Amino acid sequence: MSKDIKIKKGLTINLKGEAEKTLSKAPRSRTFAIRPADFHLTTPKMVVKEGAKLQAGETLFYSKDNEAIKFASPVSGTLTAIERGAKRVITRVVIEAETQDTFVDSGSLNVASATAEEIKKHLLATGCWPFVKQRPYDVIANPEIAPRDIFISGYTTAPLAADLDFTLKGKEAELQAAVTALAKLTEGSVHIGIGADGSSPLKGMNDAVLHTVKGPHPAGNVGTQIAMIAPINKGDTVWTVAAQDLVIIGELLLTGRFNAERVVALVGSSVKSPKYYISKIGAEVSTFVYDSGLNEENVRVISGGVLSGTQISPKGHLGYYSNTVSVIPEGDDYEFFGWNKPIFNKISTSRALTFSWLTPKKKFELDTNTNGEHRAFVVTGNYEEVFPLDMYPLQLLKACMVQDLDAMEAMGMYEVAPEDFALTEFICVSKQPHQQIIRNGLDLMYKEIG
């Protein structure tokens, strides 16, 4: 059964530097790093010490709040550093990799005959559970709470995002194993959103409800699809899984190996040859950034997309959930009278001295400059033009800022994640950090309401 979803509100951001659909194997990274900050609100408790020899799939640490949730090493090698910050908080775990991986054999699982409890225990024990996230709060799912439904987005609309139809190609067996397993963990349905062109490897999945999605960004966001299919109400819990993470889960179920392989899109106008690389979670991004080459030296490297990714060093490591590395010019130069002259080389939803609306298919080369300074919210009505969810974005942001829990609940805070406000942040004339405001609001609700 397939259902159509058509999004009208939003904004398509066409940028230069889209990855060419060619796949190369990235050179083997010398070190791999896992950042506990990628697992929001998770406090790690180390299982191994510095100097320990590891196999791929061996447990590095577990969650202090729930010892059943384990985090596995993406490669085999030696644990060389456990870096700590203020109050001895673990900021990074670094592994010096061997030339070839040896894997922990966790045993395969017949998902057709396995029970929900057996599947859950297997995913928890092997380190695959962190790929399952929950809403509300956009954190790693609580395995003790059964979800109403599970949602997977197999369609991307974010600027320069990895094309999932390309990255998932040939992985149908792993995808089906993961979907079948997830379907047993909910009394509801597994909902999968795919592009309307019908070429997605997820199209033929059994044990799921398929939805064809059309529209501008953020139509590909899983939060948008949840809102259009079955919105989250107070007391509801739903799970989400990224499409590429299904492949890791599925391979683990079929072979017993935790293979943390990623197909990463190296994109951005500063990259000479944007294309796709086969790498692994936590790899050094320099292994493929410098392999493709850069057009300039003064760049910003982002683990993730340009709207919601995390800035990293050019010699930094790939984020745990990232399947895109974006490289764009650093916006540390300023235009003389930039606020008071016609603008032809930037994207804007306003028609005041900006002309991007005249060329909707033009691809732009944007940098990180915010083109303005932080100021109080200005009521323009622009947010509602690009925000497809049935709520008032400006009022919700203000409720988060003043920590009004009742207003946050009433206006739909349970439905959202920071990425749902990436577009409103992009067009904000007040230069407010919308995603951070929403993240702080969700953290407050998690603490006070749970």
C-alpha cells in the first residue's frame, strides 16, 4: 500500500558542488574517533581502557543511564586515547586502526522467526541500538518503551544531501532484514517515505507502509513526514531510523558482523571533484577531502549537511550519524554597503533588493557569512512560508526561549527536532540560532517532564 505526501511550503536551495554519482573507496584512515556528543543526553561509561586491543563491533562504552545501550567500535585496532573536557566529561574516543578489520562474530538472527524481544536484545548487545532514535526529544530510543510507529525517510531534499537512491543501491537484502526486524518492535506500522520517481531501493520493501513524497525541502525530513502521516501527540512515542543505518542493522542481522561502513557524499563548491566515497563511521575526513582536492584554502568543513551539520577540522573525523561531508567557503569577509545594494548571488525569500526568485533553478555558491548580526526577533511572517508543520514556529521559538513548558506543549513541541527549524534559521533576518533554541527547549522538557 502506498500513500502520497505532497508538501507545498518550503524552500529548495540549489547549491553548487553536488556529488557526481561515481563511487570510490576512500583510503584507509589511520585513526577513527567516536564523539559521545553525537549521542545527545547520553553519558558514556567506558568498558575498555587506553591501550586495549579491539575488534570491529566490540563494545567501547555503554550509556550510564541505561547499561543495556552499548556503543561499538567501528574498526579493529588499539584504543589510543580517551580525551576528556571540563569536569572530566569524555569528549572523544580515538582508535588507531589496523590495516584490516577483524570482526566480533555476534551470530546471525533469523528475523522471520525471531521474537520482538530477541531482536531487541540482539540490537542492544551488538551496538546497533544507537541507530534507533525517538521522538519526542530526538534522542536515542528508550528500549523499554514500545513505539506507536517507526518512521524512515528514504528521500532527501536538503541542499547537497547524499542521494539515498544511489547510496542504498544493491543493499535490498540488508534493508529488508532491518525493516522486517523493526516491524516486530512496534504494534503500529513502519512508514517509509520515498521519492515520487519510484527508483528507490526501498520501494519494494515488505512489512512496511510506503509513502511517495513530493515537494521542496523539508519534504525529505522525517519530521515533516511524521507530521503528514501520523502527528505525535502528548504521550506518544515514535522511533526513527536513518536509511543508511538500516544497512548496518540489516548486515548485522544477516551476518553477525557490525560493519560500520558508510557511503559518504563529499560535496560543496570548494571541492574540485565532488563524489561519493566508501568510508566508515568515525574516519578521518581528510582521507577523502584531500583525495578530491580543494579549490581554495580558506574553507569550512562540515560533518553533515550545510543546514544542520557540525563544523569540524579539515583533519577531523566523520560524525556518527553523518553520510555527507560539506566543504564551502569560509564567510569571513564582508561586502561594503552589502545591505544597501541589489543582490544577485544570494538566495532569499524576500524580494527586497534580492533577485534569486527570478532564477529558481540557478545554482548558487554560498559561504558561511550570516549577512547580518544577531538581533531581537522581527515579525515578518517569513517563517510560515517555509515551515510545513501545522504550528506557529515563531511562537514556539519564543516559548522555548522563556522556558514556558505549558506553551511549548500546547504548540507541538513533542513533534519537532532541531533539523525541522533549519530552514527558518536559514531565512531568519534576526540571525537567531533556531536549531539551538529548539534543542535547549527539548532538553528542558526531557529534564522536567521526561
